[in-house]
Amino acid sequence: MHKGRYMQTLKSRLETVVHCFENDFRGFKIKSSKADAMKWLMRFNLPYTVREAEPGKYLLLNREYKPLGFMAEAGGHGAEHAVYEDHLLPGAPGLLDNDIYFYNDASTPWGSAKNWTAYQKAVLTFLEKLPG
């Protein structure tokens, strides 16, 4: 992280996501069109997985395995696609035994209202387990 830069923690970043559930995505309706812009917005901006990159430093990654908000083709995991160090979030070391996934391809949050509700619950449940 750059010195002097405001830094969110893993918990505060997830709290920001939950804020979006309650405000930005309020009234979100699932549509049948796969080209729906909201679905792409969600794909790039909602956490798909959280992983501990190094002890006490976490990455929240979107469905493309990129930092949240980063739009890039799937499969490009190298530094040429995203500078992951700039997106590390501090948290207590050892919070995860394995990477956490909030949904899978069969349960994408934009796939149905039921999936959207289950996704929100998964994120909130994980958030409640975080210390501090």
C-alpha cells in the first residue's frame, strides 16, 4: 500500500458492500436478459471470493478474479492485468482456512431473486464473523 493512502480493512470494505445492498441495489429486479447492464455491474463490483494473500492481508475478488470494480478478461491473473498489492485489505491473520466463495456459477446473484437473497445472506454471515 502507498504511504498516506486511506486504507480500508477487510471488514470495512465488506461493510461498504452491504451499504450498497441497502442503497444502490435496493429495488433491484432480476431480468431475463443476460445482457442486462446491472448484471455486468454486479459481476465486476460484488465480491465473489475472499482470500488471504499473505498473513493478515486479504483480497476481495470479483467473478473475474480481479479486485472489485476491475473489468478484465477472465484468465489474466498477472500483474499486467491488476496490481493486487494496491487492493490488499488488512484483517486479523488466519481468518480463513480456505478461500471463501459467496456464490458459484449455478447461484449467481443476478440469476434470480432467490440467489440474490442467498448472496446477501452469505456476505452478511461472513461479515458477522469478522472481529472488530
